[in-house]
Amino acid sequence: LTMSGRIKVGRHMSFFRGFREALGIAPVDRFTVAHLRYLLGILDRNPIVNPGNVDTMVETVREISELVTWGDRHSSHMTEFFMEHRMLERLLGYLQPSKKTAESVKVQILQSLSIFFQNLTNNSLVFYLLSNDHINELITHRFDFQDEELMAYYISFLKALSLRLNHDTIHFFFNADKVPEFPLLTEGIKFYNHEEHFVRVAVRTLTLNVFKVDDSGMRIFVANRAAVPYFSNLVWEMMRRYREMDAVGGRTDAAASPRSLAPVRSSMASLVQEQVDNLEYINDLLLLNVPALRGVLLSRLIHKLMHELVLDPLSERRTGAGPGGSGGA
């Protein structure tokens, strides 16, 4: 082709790209700014999710996360477009209660944000996602946790966020100069005793990631506002498990046959494993070597767990061995 021929072809290609965009037709090449602009157009044309467009919106949110994650490593133009057109705010807009967005779209938004925080490497993009308090508002959003899939993605989202906590990002989650609030922690620990094991593990990972951040204002808040109730509940749960183990042990003696003993042994093994997990978690907490938190935790362990398991039984035995008791001195 001559130079003039190449110019004519380029003009024709540009014309057809503009024509396709005007008609809302997806570009041929997916991993391009043009395709991200096409997805933005879908958001603009569908401000409300309804039964007729819900599948389209789920797929659009999924594609946006896929393109931005790819662009983070391969195309700064794509991530810049995402930020310049404030696409995060557009996505979060679907969570407004007045819009009554379908749960499947909410699930996809949470899943997409989890993917972002697990994979993005561009600090400017991460800071954009964390800025303007959008994430804290999302953390405190009143989701319907009766939806198990949504709850699972919410917990995964909180855990992914906690992995981004460090000295440079803590101010996005906690600001001691304002009214002290720390939604990532206070909302996360509400699930400390959830029936699903993976949820309990995620909450413990979240707390360890929070507690290890060396920020004096945040640690004062945690020690004064969160540590006592959280550690008290942790120890209380351990006490409850020990009582259950004692009760299961009683059923072992009453088992009439090996067949009837099998479920009892299974229950005991499950309870023992839970207590092992609890003790390993307590060890991880102590290894963080945060004096204020260590003091609160040890206080709860001594005054609650040790009293229940050791000191109170010893006191009862001594009372029974005293004057009028059945035992001798």
C-alpha cells in the first residue's frame, strides 16, 4: 500500500470503530480500552437492574474486573480509563438500597472487588479503590447474609482487604483524627463464631492482619474498643467446647457397641480439632508481640478459662476434702 492508501484504510477503520461504538456493538478485540468503553456504555444504559437485564449486568461487571486486572499488568491506558471515568463509583451505585439490585449482581461486585485486591499491583489503582471512603461504606452496607453465596463473597472480600493493610494504607480504613471507627475489624469479627469453618478461618486471618499493623492510634482503638469483647468471646467459645467434650466423653462410657461408639468418637475428634485450631490461633496472637493485646488476651485466658478448667475444680475438691467432706486431709 502507498502512504495515502494506508491513511485511507486507517480512516475507514476509525470510522467503523466509531460506528460500532455508536450502535453499542462490542469491539472485536476484548482486551482494549475500546471494549472497556463499550462496557461503560452498558452501565450508562442500564442504571437500574431488572429481570430483563440482570444476566447482562452480571456479565458486564465480571468483564470489567477481568479487563482491569489484565490492564493492571499490560495496559496503563486501560486502568487510567477505569479511574478517569470513575467506574468504581458506577459499580457501587448499584448497591444503593433504592435501586433494589438483584443479589446476583451484588455477589459479582463483591467478587470483582476481591479479585482486584488480591491481584492488583498498581499502587495508584489500589489507592483509587480505597479512596473517598467508598470501601468503608461497602463494608457497612446492609447485605442480606441469609444468602449464603453473598455472605461467602463478603467474607472473602474482607479478607482480601485485610491483606492490603500496612502502614501506608491503614489511614484508608482507620483515622484516629476523626471519630474512631474501624469497620473492617468491627464488622469482620461479628462472624467470629459462624457455623462455617472457612468463615471462622477468614475472620482469624483478618484479625491477625489487622493486629500486626504497627499504628499506635489503631492499636489504642483495638485495645480499648474491640479486644476485650472479642477475646472474651473467643475464650467463652473455648469453654463451651470443653464442656461439650466433657459431655461427649460421658456418652463414650454409655456406648453399648463399637457401632454406637463411632459417631461419638467422630464428634470428639471434631471438638478436639477445633480446640487445636483455637490454641494455634492464640499462639499466633501472642507471637505478634503487641503488649496491649497480649495483656488483654492473657487476662481473659487466666480469669475465665483457667478459672473454669483448673482453679474452680481445685477449689471444689478442697471444699469436699475439708471438715465434713468425704475426703481426708
